[in-house]
Amino acid sequence: MADIINLRTARKRKARDEKAETAAQNRIVFGRTKAEKDLTQAKAEQAAKKLDGHRREE
């Protein structure tokens, strides 16, 4: 025999889980300090500069 569930509570639980998942993703994307952002940008610029330095002129 199947378990009886309340659809309203199941719908609310699903919405809470989706909201928690979105919050976790936002913490990963936006949860960095300014120093971390600056460091990432500096490393990207350094890598681009190094790559450009190894280019051959045509």
C-alpha cells in the first residue's frame, strides 16, 4: 500500500529545496571577497600577457 502524502507540504518542501540550491550556487558565484576577485583578475591578465608574449608575428 502506498504512503499518503500531503501535496501542499510536498510542494512547499520542493520549493524550499530549490531555493536552497539557488542560494548555494549564488554563494559560490558571488561570495568572494574583493581581494579574491582582484587576485583572479590579476592572474588572468598575467596569463594573457604571457600568452601574447609568445606569439609570433606574421
